[in-house]
Amino acid sequence: MSSTTSPTTPNPGTEIPYTIPLPDGTPKGHTTHTESTTTIFLPKAGAFLNPVQHYNRDMSVAVIRAWNEMRKEELESKFRKKLAKNGGLSKKQAKRNKLAGVTEELGPAGVDAEVQMKEEQPVAGPSTERKFQAPSINILEALAATGLRSIRYAKEIPNVKYVLANDLSPSACEAMRRNVAFNGVGEDSLPPRKPWQPTVREEGTAIPAENGEAEEVKVEEKTEEASAVEEKKEITEDGLEVKDKVGRRPGCKGRVKINEGDACAFMYSHRSPVGPSSRVDVVDLDPYGTAAPFIDAAIGSISDGGLLAITCTDLAVLAGQQYPEKCYSNYGGVNVHAEYTHEAALRLVLHSLASCAARYGRYITPLLSFSIDFYVRLFVRINTGPEQVKRVSSNTGVVYTCHFCETSVIQPFGRIVERETAKGVVRESFKTHAGPTAKNGSSCEECGGTMHLGGPLWLGPIQDPEFAKRVMKDISSQEKEYKTFPRMLGMLSLAAQELPDPFFFTANRVAKCLHMSSMPLNKILSALLNAGYKISRSHAQAGAVKTDAPRSFIFDIMREEAKTTPIRIDKISEGSPARKLISKPMTHTIDFTPHPDASLERTGKETFYQVNPLPNWGPAPRAKSIQVAVPLPEKRKVEEVEVGQSDSKRSKVEEVGNGYENDVILPQTQEDVIAGKDEEEMMNL
Ligand SMILES: [Zn+2]
């Protein structure tokens, strides 16, 4: 299977791998587009897939696969614990034995009992060791358009039973039905079975794990053969996994169910924890513009421990200084105007998710949060837990940002006070914070500049480094499966090392505040490390440094540098904040001795910060592509504010030197820059 894009294969249906020829052949006026395991039909007239979204889909497949593995491990661990508690028996058997009064004969309950049982097995005859099999999962894609993403999920994520692909538009659903049938993953399709494979049992496999209860985990005494089939992953000469006839990766048996209707209504219909349309395990929200109108429905329809993958492409609203009123109405917080505005954008979306979840006694755990190209993409776990919900106010707050030097002062809404009782039990109580935080009235402590209010936004961690490493490990072992691998690896390694502290600075911006020329980054990093502070990059901007040091320390670094390279203070006007910054007495001792760890260079083949490879890189102009391509559902016609502006701004930011000498910004691979360079209309899938 070639993973290259082939938009104009002459005779589709007979030559395209992993597809099932349709009775009527290729629909009139359509061409095909192949991405990884999947080929879909696209209207010839003016539509092509936005290459940016290929990366988004690759990353989504990888993240859901890693989350699925993590979830399996968690469930298995609970299952083993429970099993050990019941003396190596299932809950039912343990109850039966208890009634029969035989529990005592098996010895004390606990781990020893399990070991004892295993030891006794050879004598007892056929193996009775209980093997764990995680329940299959369901994924819901609320705005599925052509179904490309849903089909890829069905073919590339193991353990999926159904991908529920919803769209409001009848013609989009029609296109989807065709694409699903062409890819052999329709409701009536089952993966072809090898003769010696046991019958696939569909019933009772999709019970969602609610509240993480292990008793819902299906236990199956599998034969040795069956286990071997699941584990077996053959690799072809070109390093790709051996797939089945329709391109399913090993362990994948997913099918796509199409629903034509309102996205929110469909998600709300899945909000019950039990029943035939119970909650789903993963919800993918990838609308055009903001995802705000879908958040409430999405959070309600995800099972405990489940995953929400959410995209917002309205960065002009979320980032920058324009449209604070729009940002507040969509996300419940005001955007932050500073160089760290893209990180603030992620925190605004997280705040919106956390506050929405809290209303239902649920809480979020961010796994990965990315600000990419012209959009944000976040992967967040959803759980139920009143104790965790109490922490939301302490993880939420406003931020004051100096308009001149961009010093930020963070004001959380709540604080947690721990108190030990006489019996040695630690009890937590939840209090409000004293204010106002912006000391000195409303002006900046560093430079006297005016402080602007931003937020409320999420103040907790935005990345889970362990999870990022898990995804990296997974994709590194299957590099050939992901065409955008270098960029995925780059983004994940940045997420894995990113400090949880909000916001960052860049050497250029800080130097500019003091009318100085930029100083070598290694020198700044050494000073921070020598003082015992932590440093990391930020994925959100090239050249950015995250640190737990206060802003006053960073300005002291500059003031120390100014001792050897004096600033022309006479060129700075009286009363300027720059003058105040320069003349402020130092409060820290700065040590520029080169530190061995003062480097944030690339180590492998990862691509860290990618420049826009196309002149028209960015979200498609929607209106035109709707007329010529597959119509997008009305639900997506959420008000959009000049996304192009954010895009051009973003490009500007990326043109600025990144400060990392060894950063090689790789161009997008040739295949990604697919035929359509001259196309003005792009279809955003
Ligand atoms: Zn300031």
C-alpha cells in the first residue's frame, strides 16, 4: 500500500488498494483522494483536502490509539485487583462459592490467593486462568463531512466497535455512505475472518465502562490461538503493518454508522450512562470555526475516562486583542493580548470545557493541548468526581497583563487550604483569594505600564508529559503509518517537556522592552538554571522559553547584561516604561556561568516549528467551497470572524527569528503540497 496522495487515479475501484469497487463505479464528476488506509471520493470541481488537516487526522489517530492502550491498562489493573480480592475468581463465582461455603478452602483472599490458584492449575486440569479483554469502544464524530476521519478511525484504531459519524447535510451523508461502502467499513461489513479465528462475538462487547467499574469488563477465556492472533503484527518490507483486505490495521474491526441529523441532538441522545444509546468513549469535534455550541452536548455524551478531541479554528477570536466580547461570549473568558496569546487561547478553551463539565459533576484532565497553524486542537479526558470538581475554581483565574512588558499577574478564583485533624487526617477546605492582585493599583510592578484584564482561563497543566511520551513511543514504532510523522514527533516532544507554569517569554521581546539587542539564548538559560529555576520550550511559539522564574528575574538578567553593553538611555523618552525598567534596582544575583543544560536544541528527526508551506495555508474560505463541494451542515454556520487575519498574524510571528540556532524548519513534504496549489478554494474536512 502506498501512502502517497493520488488525487487522479485513472480507474478507481479496481486499482486502489483497500477499497471495494462500487456497483456504479466512481461517481460522476468525482476524483479520489487517498490518505493512509483510506480513499474517498471528492468532487473534481474545485475541492481538495487541506493538507494541514492530514496532520490533524494522523495525530488524532495516534492519540486515540494511545488513550485506548492507557484505558485498557487501567481497566486491566482494576480487574486484577478485583480478581485478587475475590481469590482469583470472578465476582459471580466468588459469590457462588461464598454461598456454598467454599471460600475458606481457597485460602485467604488477596494476591496470595491468586498466586496459589495459579500454582494449583496444572493439577486442576484445563487452564482456568482468567484473561482480561477490554470492552470495545465507540467513537462519535459529530461533524463528519465526507467521513474520511471516521473511516480512518474504524480502520486504524484497535478495539473500536462503531464510529458514529454524524452530519446534518443530506448530501454530506450521501457522500459519506458512498465512501464508507467504498472502504468496506459499512454497518453490514465485518472484517474477513481467517478460518482458524474464533467467532467474533458482537453482543455484549460494547458496554461502556462507567465509573471505571471493573465488573463491566468482559472476561473471556480465550484460546491460546486467539491471543496469538491479536498480538501478531506482521510488518511488510517497507515497514508498514500488514493490513487486511480493506486496510484495517491489526486488531481493528471498526465499522462506521452514519447518522443524518443535528450534532447536538445526536450527542444528547447518547448522554445516558446506560442503555442502548449509552455514552460513547470518544467524541471528536472538528467544526468550522468555534466548537463552543457543541461543548455541552459533547461533555455529556462521553463515558467516564473517555476522551474529548476538540478543534477550534476561530483563533482570531481566541488569540490576539480583537474581539474580546466575542471571545467572552463563546468561551466565558476574555482573550489575552501578549506574545503568549496562543497559550492563553488553549487555556480559554480548557476553561470553557472545565466549567461546562463541572455543571454535571464532571471534571477534565488535559492530555495534550496544541496550538497549530490556524487552529487549536485539544485532547481532554472526562471523568465524574465531585471531589475533583471542587478544585476547578482553584484551577481557574484571571490574568493581568502589562501592555508594555507583558508581565503577567495571575489571580486564581479559589485556593485550597489543607489542615490536619487531631487524628492525623488531612482535610481540605476551599476558600476564596484575597485581592486585588494587581499591586500598585492597576499598573505593572516592573515598568509601570497599564495592566489589562484577561480570562478567566484554565491555570492547571495543559499537557500530560507521560501521555505525550506514550504517544511518541507508539508512533515511533509505526513511523511509516504516519505521513506527517516528523511533525507529530516534534509537537509531541515539545508537549512532553513543556513546564506546567502558565505562559512564556522570548528573548527578542524582552530585549526590545529595554531597548537592547537580543542576547544569546544560552546565556539567558544559563542564568535561569544557575539560579535553580526550571526551563523548557513552548510548543506554541518558536524561540519561547517557559520558566518558573518571576518576570523580575528575567529583567534582572537583561539589566546584568546591560552592565557590559550599556543602553543609550538618552534615546529613551522621559516617563517611558522602558526607562523605568532599565533604572529599576536589581533584586537578584545573576550568574552567567555557562550551564551544561542550557540548550533546548533538537535531538532527532522531529520537526518543531513548521512554517506555512503554501501561500493559501489556512482555513478555507467556506462559502465558495460549500457551493461546489460537499455541502456543510447548517449547524456549522456558527459566526466566524475573519480567520484570515489571525492567519496572517501568525505567519508574521513565525517569520521572526526563533532564537534556536539549530532549529531546522523543514518544509512540508512534496506529497502534502498536493495538486491544488493554484486552487483558491479549499475544502476543510
Ligand atoms: Zn510592565
